Amino acid sequence: MSKKKNEISEWYVDHSEAIFKFIVMMIHDYQKAEDLTQETFIKAYKFYDSFQHNSSPKTWLFRIAHNVTVDYLRKNKPLFFIKNLFLTIDVSPLPEEVVEIKEGVKEIYKLLQCLKSSYREVIILRKIKSFSIKETSEILGWSESKVKSTLARALVEFEEVLLKEGYDYEKKMG
């Protein structure tokens, strides 16, 4: 197997699940997210030689996934439902706690849909996926200062959405 195929295969094993979850959070269509995840890795393979290794493979792959998803959204204006939610749980909660957690996550994702896409993307990347400011700027193609300012505005707007919907929460996102 060539170095290129080997490396893309390793990246797929290491990052495909996270990329899939990122895409599904953006479009809320499980099957289309699978397709776009595959498209991400096909493009990574196709443009492998353009990867200059000045960012991590994960950041580069998320940048491709972001672009693939934005292209899809431009072509197919959003009419989304939350069909599937993915949740990794470190401890073994009771079944009723799992249902409660999933309902809470479902509500958060519904509320994120109230935000404009740039706000939703920056919150997902920084606060849910835990990318650094630098990585987020590389994925979105923004300056680091734009990431910071957009995140600040997004969190204020998200807080307003939460309050409008009657949610009582502690400020932990900022």
C-alpha cells in the first residue's frame, strides 16, 4: 500500500467518527452526513499532495469537512430535523439518566439551530469539539481574531436564545 493510502486509512480510523459527528451536528441528516464524511476522505485522498503539514491532519480534515458541508448547504437550503444524536458517555449512567442526557443534548442542538450558521459552527468547533482558536481559524478559514469575536457574539446570542426559551443554566460556555 502506498504511503498516501496508508496515511489516509489511518486518518480515517482516527478521525472519521469525529468528522461524521461534526457534519451531522451541522446538517442533522444521518445518511447525508455519512455521504459527506466519505466525500471528505475522498477529497483528502485526491488533494493529499496539497497538504503541507503546517497544521495537524485532524485540522486539515475538519477544514475539508467544513467546506464539503458548506457546499452541500449552499446547494440544498436547510430544512433540517434532528434525526439522530450521538453521545459518548464516560460513566455508566442509569437508563433513565441516559434518556435525560439525550433529551438535554437534543434541546441544545435544537437551540443551536436558531443561530446563524457561522455562530453555530464556531460554537460547535470551539465548545463542543474543543478545537483551539488556531485550529478553528484554520478549519473555518478565518483569522484568529474573527474566531474570538464571532464566538463572543455567538455565545451572547445563544444565551439570549436560552433565556427566551426559558432555560435556567449556569454560564459555563464562555
